[in-house]
Amino acid sequence: MATAGKTVGMPLGERLALIAVILLAILWLLPLVWVTGVSLKNNTELVVNPGAVFSAPYTIQNYIDLTKTSALGTWFRNSLIVSLSHTVLVLIVSCLAGYGFARIEFPGRNAVFIFSLVGLAIPGQAIIVPLHSFFNAFDLHNTYAALIIPGIATPFGIFLMTAYFRAIPAEIEEAARLDNASRFKIFWAIALPLAVPAMATLGIFTFLGTWNDYLWPLISATRPEMYTLTVGLAATQTNIDQSEGLGYLMAQSVFAGLPMLILYIFFQKYVVRAVAGAAIR
Amino acid sequence: MSRIDLVNINKKFGSYEAIADLSLAIDSGEFVVFLGPSGCGKTTLLRMIAGLEAVTAGEIHIGDRRVEHLPPGQRGVAMVFQSYALYPHMTVAQNMAFGLRNIGTEKSVIEAKIAEAARILQLETLLDRKPGQLSGGQRQRVAIGRAIVKSPEVFLFDEPLSNLDAMLRARTRVEIARLHQTLGATMVFVTHDQIEAMTMAQKIVVMSNGKIEQVGAPLDIYRRPATRFVASFVGVPAMNFLDVSNTEAVRGKLHVRVGETMIPTGVPAAGLSGPLTLGIRPEALRVDANGTIAAKVDVVERLGDKTIIHAMLPGGQAVVGEDGDTSALTFGDQVRFSVDSARTHVFDAAGRGHHAEVAP
Amino acid sequence: MKRLKALSMLGIVAALLTTTGAQAQTEVRFARFFGACEADFGTNLDPSLPSNECGVITTLTNIFNAENPDIKVVPEIVEWGPYYEQLAGRIATGDVPDISVMHGDMLINFVNRGLIEPLDAALGEAGIDVDDIAEGPRENVTIDGQIYALPQDFVTWLWHTNSGLMAEAGLGEVNAPVYPTSADELLAQARQFKEATGKPYLALTLDPTSAARTLYTLMLQNGTPLFPDSIKVIDLHSEAAKSAITLLKSMIDEGLMVIKPDWATAFTDFSGGASGNMLGGTWQIGDLVRLSEQTGGQLDGYVAHPFPAVFGEPAVWTASHSWVMLKGGAATPEKRAASLKFLKFLFDNNIHWARTGHLPMRTSLMTSPEFTSMPYRLDFASVPSIAQHIPKDVLQQRIIMPFIGEELLAIFQGQKSMDDGIAAAEERVNTYLARLR
Amino acid sequence: MSRTSQPGARAPKLRTWHWPELLFIAPFLILYVTFLLFPMAWGFWMSFNYYDLFAGFSEYIGLENYQQLFADQIYRRAVVNTFVFVAITVPPLVILGLLIALVLNRQTWWSAVLRTLFFGSTVLSVTIVTLIWRGVYLPQKGLLDNFLNAIGVGGIGILQDPNLALVGIAVTTVWWGIGLPMVLFLAALQQVPGEIYEAAKLDNASPWQTLWSITIPSIWRTVVLVIIIQIIAHFQVFGQINLMTGGGPNNSTRSMVQFIYESGFRQWTAGFASAAAQVLFVIMVIAAGLQFWASRRKQEF
């Protein structure tokens, strides 16, 4: 920390930068405040009066309405199931393979590793059409499986975990071999616990990515009860042009966004550390 | 407690031959030190005994079993690593229990063994700590404890003291030596530090370039180094090597000319010819007003009990000698050294050593 | 401890995965758009309360479920934006709803792929009088002599009128405005209106489909087809098309017509008395009625009127909502019977749908007092005779109409010259249609 | 020497690996080939076919999809839009991210709060973000137009204006995505040893000089990394566009992925969509190559 806590006697340039950032912060906050305001307004009033949000009366009717419609809860649950399962599976597959590439000296290892990293260049968006047909062939759309499986084998995960396992001192593992531990035991009892920071990075990235994924659930989950939160909320957005129920829509977005925000604020230390962890290596 | 036999061991990394056709026998209960500079193959040899490295050719026997094909866990060896290689996420007790749990040892037995090891190593109060909360010396003791609880036939140490500070190193040397006496186990210890080797070993194996230079008791190695390499590697400050320009035999002993000076040695003259090198350890080259060798003082190191004198011969060659604790010499002084001919060495063109002292 | 946590986590996930409801009744899965409005109408059983599509269809479903305890119609609501992508996806995955809403213009795309069951026999089974279905909608869902859907309504393009403002400008009385009968009259009346009130006569929304419907209506009135030679090639180089575009563009340039950035703004401004007329559709009538009542006065004398014949003979763009039974849906006899019962119910209660503003498709209802007494609708009885669908065998109309509309709006807003815009629209539509098999 | 080696009888070797250990990488390889490589190859094949996703109808038509694709004005526009989007989104993300990181790289309570705020928007899903910003941009009623009206400029309906819509989406994207570059920069800044700054102070460097000749060069590798990550991410922009404008007005915001989605799933021409996807793939490979190159040459930065 180069400039730890010295605001007094700060040079002019730094002071200007600080002011700029504070202004930016206000800009960042405004939409959130505004949306909250709109969510607390009567829908008809919003249609008629453009500036309605800036004056009373406010009401929590939109939130009451929200609890009456159950879909949001279902979507939320779906998102949770899909994101958690996908993340857990990505971690399992990536850790296993990462360990394998890092520690098992099978012939042709480097070639297979490079072959595995080629996938880094394949954007998920570029394969949605065949992937859709593929799941179609097995009648798997509108199932959790379809939402969870694609992307479990992520070259990024392999890359990250392999690098991390390689960085664990070989001596620790050799000690375990002398301690009569089997290969899997070494992986499970020694390597895995030591790889928790990398797993946190991969897990948080994966969870955020899955939670926010839009394109694949959009084409795979076509039944409302299988919607994830992103797709469900997207479906309701088509009404915004009519600004019908604008307050209701905004209440939805507040309601749907809040859990992630709260979760983030609670765990932000880990989230930030995990994200940063990916950069330093 | 088992003996170890290495037979015609060969190790290649790709086309690079790290160890060439090495054979060695280690007696049961013996404390053996592999000594040599880094890259000499001593660690590779140790790792092959442990099973962490495969042999390219040759056999390894531990006790009555031939083991070179067995995985490390089945060889009955325990190893203490240079970095200790403690499991960072486990407590001290868990670190020690891991190996025992893996072979299905009963819980009560594990606990008893840990308690015993903790007592020996004075780790009782640390059992619930994790390695990150321990000092270097404590970690080192845990690493040893982890080896002890397995009651192995053979202990292997891979430069375990190199990460300790000087004081602690000295103390741990004593502890390991005591441990060896207590346990009576076969121990193989790898180091590049000749003091460790000298102080602990019953038998030192000096290695260079993947080959054994000399196997012997510490004093034997020190007093009768088999090769010029061994002579130069063992002893601090290192032995002085002076080029011999001419020789003559006087009463069966060799006298050698170094520069303008004729130096008598205790080395038998018989059979020595060709280009030779005279070897004198600093303690055999003492400051003496009546000495035969004249030199000019360069650096003076006062150690308290004695004084090390770095000096320059007229021919420009540097030598290191000793003076008493009250030496008054300073930079630039003219000095004379006398040679203790009973402790001289002569190395022939092949580097083989010939000594004034005879084997005990 | 940690392991325990992980286990209990797994347990929760497993529990979530296995929750399913008990199913005692025959379930009819009813795929539709029209939105979700459980909050307002979730338990409503009074068909006279709602005034928009969502409220009416929700209420009708409630009533049917209440009247038929052995059947449960489960709405599966998708917003209209991604509706067809998702419906196609559901068919592809074999997850076929029992009854689905479908715009009549989409029918051909599904029929061509053999995805829809013909309904002729089923309608008879259900006791639905096919002859009571107005000719236009019925013709629109008849392909190769077979009926593939049960139409629900006429959806047409029309003018929403603030007759109070119009009266101020001397264009008729409150609730009885005067509409132009030719392009010249349109310009004259619009100028008169602008002079009197200072406000634009007409409002168009920056919505590609709206622009395309407007142009299509004008071309219909002129009698010039959009697809003169082939259902795969549009022609916007016709005199009629060009003069229609020129007319609209000149009105915009003169300030007689404004383009509203979105429907929200269009609604707010129109209900606030910002223009005399607003181009829109039948589905907006219910909401505008509600708005004009709630805003108290500014939208004085709101009426809706079929698109005036300013370009020749009366004619107007029309589409229909319809109900289809997709192949693979309603697979059991019970489900089929229940589904048909629901179709019959919708047919019988067709009149309530008219509250939304759409016209009922049953000829017998057009003259019934229940319909004619519905307020704010002027001259709606004429609609069935002037309503014209886009040729039903034109593929993917919902894709190509926005193509045309986007280019039109670019012309209207001066981003493209008329020639460039027309050429671009033709190229986009024609290359796309050519690409389809 | 008590034993000698017997050259004839070779004992079994010490194995460094065993077949069952391949189970570590097997799950990955199977899933990787099945759900990534195979679809990729299939997509490549599809691009030479007329393929109707929902009828399952397929016919080989050679390069026709590609010919149509390159002749398609809308597609060309989508490519241009995508490049423009990347060009107007990445610089603010990098520059603002760096500015915020530089200012907030201190241990005070308020910088912690601001860091939370700036990263907080990143955890929201794209639908929530677009819902919020469509609200902000709503003509007349939105926050932006309310503000513009208040200062007398008058509303602009940013998403309805073909010249501004993409900028509007870019602003939303920056608001949404600033957290990641900020955190990456913060992490990099904390890796810079404090002694360098002390040395710079002893050398009488001004804060400005310190920034340009110490700080920036020290984190240059991260800067490059962030730029490339952002470029790759935003080349694949889809959600914001599909939800905020659907590609309009007047094709001014349609992106390459949006084009793939529309032609595959809305217009039902999956072969054509696959051809468009191959082009995206080629661009991504180039970008990935760039990243590889940059990370390989780290020591030069």
C-alpha cells in the first residue's frame, strides 16, 4: 500500500482524481437509487407523469404484488440449482484434470494438455447452434442437465488448476507418497486442501458466470418453470416499452438483484481476493 | 533397522547420466552421510533409495528385500525433506498421524506413537498447531517426528538443516546425533556441508559428478582424502594446494620444491613421479619466525581461539595459514610459515592422494 | 464439520430437485403470451372487470377451471418477444403444450414443417360452429383446405382519436370526429388541426412493425400488392408504395405527424392530449380507455376508429390470434377431451375477448348488443369487410415486417433517402426469404 | 559388497504412473470432446448445409451460406457494430478501471465502501442490469431524460436514436463491467513493492512522474491482460443488446452474436447461423493468439 491513508496534504492531481472517482461513484449509485424509487411508485402514476418518481406518495404495493406471483421464486430456485451444481461439477472436473496434468507423468501429457487448452479459443457463443441440436437429439432440453452440463469441461478451469497444482511444492506430495498415501488419497487429502484458493477463484468465476448466463438458458429452457432468473426476468422485460407496470418491473429487478448484492457484500473479501488471484498468476 | 545395498546403480535423465554404475553398502544401524557439492548426484541417490526416483539400472536392497520397483510407501523408509514438506493444512498431530492412518494403524497406537515422538522431540505443547504457526526449528522437529512415528527401517535426511540459522543448526546436529543413538536406526543423511558430515556421520560418502570419490570414517576422510577433490571439499578453510616444481627423496620421504623453497613432507617418496601438487591444511601451516616459507599478509581473520592468515607467496599464489590467538599481524606485514610435515599431502597427476599420516 | 455442511447442502439441492406437485386432475398445458397478471386477476371470476388481453385471458382461464373441477388449465406464459423461438424449441424437444396461442401469420411456418394437427374434425367434436367464424380469420387459418387453428379475433391497425381535441380544431364533435377520405383531405385536415391547436395531428411510434403496418394498410387501400409476383419477393418500388411513403414523410417533415420514441411515451403523450390521433392497434383500446378514465379529462372523448381510407378503398392490415393444437400435445384421450372443452369454452366466451379492443371473430357477435354497446369503438362493424391479412403463405412475416419497418423509420427520420431505404428493405426481405426453404 | 547385479533377471520397474490414474483427466477429456470439440466440428459442418433447426431438415449446399453471409448487409453492419462496440467500451473500462484502482488503492473505510460499490454492479445479472438501464434510458420517464429535462436540454431517447443507441449500451456495459478491471488493477498495484515508491521519493519524483515511470510500467502486464480480456469478452456481446435494443434502431446495435442468435433461433436458418459463428470463431482465435503472445512476452513489459 503505497499511499496508505494520506488524504491530508495530498497533491492537487491526486485530489482531482479523488474527486473524479467520487463523482463516478455517485453516477454508479444513481441508477440503483432511482430504480428503487421507481419500484416504490404506483404504476399508473408512472405512465402518466414522467417525473412521478421524485415525489410522494410511495407505496410498497409492487413488492406485495411480487410475492403473489410465484414465478420469481421458481426462477430463483432454478438459478440456484443450476449455478451451484454447475460450479461444483466444474470444480470436480477441473481439479481432477488439473491435478492429473500437473502430477501424473503419463506419456504424451504435454500434447494432451495443449490439446485441452485449444478450447480456450472456442467462444461458447460460437457453438450454441450445434449444442442446441446435440441436446435436442437426446431430448434433454428443459432439464437441469441441459442447463448444467455444457461448459463443465472448461479449458480455463484446467489451465488455472493445473498451474496451481504445479505450484504446490513437489516435496509435500513426495512426503505423502512416503506416508503410504495412494494417488487419490494424495489428491484428496493433500493437494485439494492446498488448492482451495484456486478453487475459490474458479468457483466464484464459474458461479457468477453461470448465474448471469443468458444465451444458453434462453434457448434451452423454454418452459417457464425451467427458466433461470436471467431468462425469466428477460421475458418480463418485453413489456417495458409499454411501460406497463414499470414500477412492478423495477421492483422485480430490485428483488432479484438483492440476494446477489447481499451475498456479495458479505463475501466480498473472498470474492475480490479470488478474482484478483486469477490476475496475479 | 536394516542394511542397505546399492548395486551397480545407474541413473539417466534423458541422455544425461546423473549417476554412473554406483555401488555402496550401508550397514544396519549406521549413520551415513552423502557429502558433495550440489549437482553431484547425492540427492538423486537418496531419492532413489526412497523410491521417489526410479533407477535406470541396478538394484536397491533394504534389509532382505529388493526394493527398486516398490513404491515409496512400501520400502519401510521415512524421509525428512530440506523444506520439511509438512502438510500445511494439518496440525502437528495430524501431520504425524497421516502416514499411520494410511496403513490402517489403530487409533490408540497412533496416539501412543505420537505422544512418544512428541516427548522425544519436545513437541507436546505444539500438537494442535499448524505448521504455519511454528518456527523453523519447530517445523524441523515435526518433520523428524513424522518420520519417527512410522518406526521405519531407514531414515533418510535430505539436507534438513540448510534452512536453519547457524545456532539452531548446531543444536539440531546434536539432536539428530542423539536421536540416532536413541533409536539405533539406519540413517542416511545428505548434505553439502562438510561440518555436518564430519560431526554426525559414522561413515561419509563423498560424491562428485555422480561418482563416489571416497567412502570412509570422518577423520579418515579428513586426514587421508583419497582424491584432491575430497581434500579440497572437506575442511574449512580449504586445504592449500601448491604446485611442485621439483622433488627429491630424503630418507624415503618426499621433499618438494615450491617456488624457491624446498619443503620437506612426511609422504613416502616411493613411486611418486610426474607433476605433483602439495597439499597443506591451514592448521599445518603455522606462523613461525623461523619458518621456511616467506609470504606477505593479505587478510587477517581473528576467530578468538586462533587467527587465520591469508597471505601471498612471492610467486603470487595465495595461501592460508594459522597463528595463535594473540597474533599481531596486519595487512602488508612480511610473515614466515613453517610446515608440519607430518600432516602434508601430495596429489599425483590423477588427483590421487598420498599422505604423511598412516591409516589407524 | 465442513463435511456435514456439504452434506446438508447436497440434501437441500436434492430436495429442491424432487419437489413436484400432486396431479389429480386432467391438466391442460396452455402456452400463451399476453403477459402474466396474477397479481391483479389471479383469482378474479368476473369477466367484465379486466380491460386488457392479460386480464381477460387470465379471468377466462379462472372461470373455466372453476366450472370444471376435473380439469386444470395451466397457463404457461411466455412473453411475446421470444414466444415463437421458445415454442419451436419446445416442439423440437418434444415438450409440446396441449393448446398454444399462435398469430395466424405464423401458422404457415409450423404447418409446413408438419408440426400442427388439422382441427376440422376436432372442432366438430367439440361442437364449435365453424360457419360462425368470420371469413377473413377462417380463411387465414385454412391451408390446403384444412383448418389448422381456431381463430380468436380480428386484430387490426387503427387510429386512436382524441375527439375532444379534434372538435376544438373543428373536425367533428366530441365522440364523433371527422376522418379524412383521401390523401389531400388528410393533409388539409391535419394542417387545420395543427393551425388550431398547435399540436401534431397524428402520432406514430418508433416501432418498426407499426411503420410497416401503416405502409401495408395504405398499399391495401390503393390495391397494390406487397407481393405482386411471388410470396418470396416484395416490391416497394410500386407507385403506391412510393407515394404512401412520400405522404407519410411529408407529414412528418411538416410537423403534422410526430414519431414517439416508444410506446410508453406515445401513451403518456396521447393521454395527455399531445396529438389528435395516434396510430395503434386494437389491443391498446382497453388500456387507453382505462387511462383516459384515470387521468380525468385530458384525453377528452377518446374513441377508436378503423384506419381511415385515405388512399383509396377502405382496407386495413389485419392479423388474428388463434389457438392451435400442436402435434404431440394432448396425447391422451382425456387430455384431448379436456383441451377441446377449453377451446369450446373460449369460442363460447369470445365476446369477453372484445373488451381488450380486438374484434370478436364470430360473425354472430358483430351485431350482438353485447358487442355494439361496447364504448369508444366507432364504425367497428365495418371491419370484417375491409380487414385483410397478409397472404397466409408468406413465410416468417414476423421477421420481414420489422425489416421493412426499420428501413421506413430510417427514411422517415432522414437517416436514409427514400430510394436507399426502399432498396435496403427489399434486399433484406428478399434475400432472407430466398434463403428459406 | 555383499551382492552383485544379475543382468539377466530384470526386476519390474518402479512405475511413475498407472493406468487407473488416467481417471483423473478422463472426465474432463470426455466432456471436453463431447460438449466443446464435437459441437465445434459439427457447427463447422453445419455451416456448409442448409439446416432447419426445428424441422431437423438438412441439405449440403457448399459455400452458399458463406457467400450469402459476406453479401449480407446486415451481417456486415453487425461486424462493424461489434468492432465499434469494442472500441468504445474497452478504453473506458480500462482507463476508468485504472483511475478508480489508483485512487482506491488505500486502506481507508471509504475506499472500501467505494470498491464495494464499483464491484457491486458486476455481480448483477445482465437482465437486471438491462432492466435498470432501460429504465434509466426510458424516453421522458427515465432518469436520464428527467435529468436532461431538468437542466433544459430536453429528452433524447438514447436507445431510439441510431447514432446514440450503441453508446448507450456501451455506457451500461461500462457501468456493469467496471468491477473486474478495477479489482485486477488493484491486485496488480498491491504487488508493486513499496520500496520502489520510497526510492522514487528519494529521487524527488513528482506524483505524476511516479505514476508514469513507476506505477504504470510496474503493472503494465496487467494492463495488457485486462485489455485483452475485455476485448475478448466484448466481442461476444449479446445480452445487453438483445435485451435493450434487439439490434435496432436501424441495425445500429446488432452484434455478431446477436446475429448468430437471430438467424439460428429466430429465423430458423441454423446453417447460416453456423457460418456466422465460424467467423466469430476465427476472430476469437486471433484474439486468443494475441493473449497467448502477450502473456508469453510478459518480461518485456
